[in-house]
Amino acid sequence: AMDKGDVDAICNLGVFYDQGRGVAQNESKAARLFQQAMDKGDVDAICNLGVFYDQGRGVAQNESKAARLFQQAMDKGDV
């Protein structure tokens, strides 16, 4: 599913990398996967990436970008 670009698989794999479940923990890779899923419209990935930017996990901390991502998720209906 991941190879075909299934958005749920991409986001879920990001969670596994974030938590080190079945793979070596890698927040940078998790952030890249969340970005990829977000680019395909996944609202959960938008929220996850927002948290990463808020906390500086796997990406440079950027609270304004985090706020924009949370607003984007809210606008898409994830409240």
C-alpha cells in the first residue's frame, strides 16, 4: 500500500517511525512521511506534522507553521 501511495499507509508508517514501533525510531523520517500524506490531503497527517513543528520534532521548531497546519486541519473538518 505504501508503494502505491495509499495515504493511510503513509501516515500510519509515519506514526510507527515516530514511536519506534517495528522500525528504528526516526522523527525526521516520520515528519517526511507526514508531509507526504499531508500533500495527499490526509488530515491526521496535517495534525501530526503540526505537532512536530510545534515541538521541533524531526523538523526545526516553527510555531507559526504549526499554527497554520492546525488551522488547515480545522478547516478540513478535524476538530
